[in-house]
Amino acid sequence: MLKGTKVDLRPITYKDLEDLNRWKNNYDVFKNLGGGFNPVSIDQQKNWMDNMIDMNGNAKRFIIQTKDDQAIGMVGLYSINQANRNCEFGIYIGETNSYGKGYGTEATELILDFAFNNLNLKKVKLLVNDGNPAIKMYERLKFEVVGKLKHERYVNGKYVDVIMMEKLIKECD
């Protein structure tokens, strides 16, 4: 478990199935994520759980939980490439009443520490929809904008640009 002051990150377990499915089926949570809003049945989600739980491959996924053990979201490192020492990053807070409380920031700090100090990665990359309030958090955490994909995602009936950002470990600066 990765421990912070506001949240902890723990590996996903089968008991998280209902929360993950509820979040996946919430338009407000998933409309701005890379895969977009695409509701799934709990039976379909159950079929994905072995992959979600697997921490031996090139993805490391964690449940974000508050100090009172309430699961509120998910954070992960994806497409981990040990040869090039980089990966992709993704996060969402599934419990909308937990927005704006600093949970996402701390979860991001915890997973970055894990990426740089435990997995020995040197770069973490992310894609974020232009206009997403999370961009401000990423900038505070020293992610740099490295590009823009024009009209990349279809959200709320229109195409939006996607901002490419990355963070290098300090010793690589």
C-alpha cells in the first residue's frame, strides 16, 4: 500500500467490482477520459477484473481510498516500458462528492513517487482533454506540455483537443 496523508493507494481487489462498475457507468466521471463514456454491465466488468488486478504486467493499477477506507477512484501507470524507463499515467476520482479535496493531487504524487523511486522510471506521460481542470494540478506537479492533438476526442457532441504532458524525474533535468 502507498500511504499519504489524505489518501492511500492499494492494489485493486475483486471487492472493488461494484465501485469500478458504478464509476464506469457514470457519464460525469468518464466523459473526459481517453476511452470516453461507454457503459458496461457488471458481468462484462467482472470479466476484466483479472486484468485489472494483475500487477505483474506492464500496468500497475491502484484504488484511491480515503483514510476511512472509502474507495473514491483509481490511478494507474500503463504501458510501462522498462527498457526506455517510461510509462503513461491515468487517474480518475469516481466519487464526485470527493472532487476538489486534494485527493487526486496526493494520489498523483504517490504514484509518481512509486514510478520514479520503485520502478526506476525516468518519465511519466499523460493525455488530458483541453479545458480539463486537472491540467492546473498537473502543471503544479511540474508536468510540462509537450504537444497537442487537434480534435482528438469526441465529448458532449463536439471534438476537443488533447494536451500531451510529461514529467521527467529530477535527475534527468
